[in-house]
Amino acid sequence: MAVVNIPPDGRIYGLGKVPGTLHVYNRGPNASTYNLTVVGVNNWQNVNIAAGHTNSYAANGNTTYIQNQNGGSILQCLWVAPADELTPQQAGLEKVENMPGVSGH
């Protein structure tokens, strides 16, 4: 998994080729505005994001750029490279024979 912190300094940062889905998370404490370009896919300008919220984009291996406009929040860009994906067993999950029932409703 790749995690990149983008400061609110108005600079444009190249994330390189992002496989799969890019998640843009606002660490807070304030709302923030950013510009995002996924080359060959789309260009999103002046995207508002509240503190604690996440927006997701299908980057699918395309070169990606992000600009966190001046403000008070750090944005966190996260994505999973195919080699970083885990099986349920690698994640520590256990195999069960059946799903537990729900009672009391």
C-alpha cells in the first residue's frame, strides 16, 4: 500500500502511475479543496472535501497529479498496488463453516 501526505501548500505533486483506485482522504482539521488529474481519464478542479472524508477515483495505472490548495488540512493519498493485495488468510482472517445467525430482531 502506498500512502502519500500532501501538504496544503498549493504545489502540484506527481504520484506516478497509480494502479487501481486512488483514495483521497482529508486528515483535517478543516475542509480542503484540491485539484486532481488522472492523465487520460479526467481532470477534477476545485474539489471540496470535508475533514475526515474520502473521495475515490479509478486511476487504473494512469499517471496522477494532485494539488492541495492553500488551506489548513493535509490530504492523504492511498492506493494498493496489485503486489500488495492480501488474501483473507494473509490478513489473519479465519475460515468458518457457516455465518452466525442474527437474533433479537
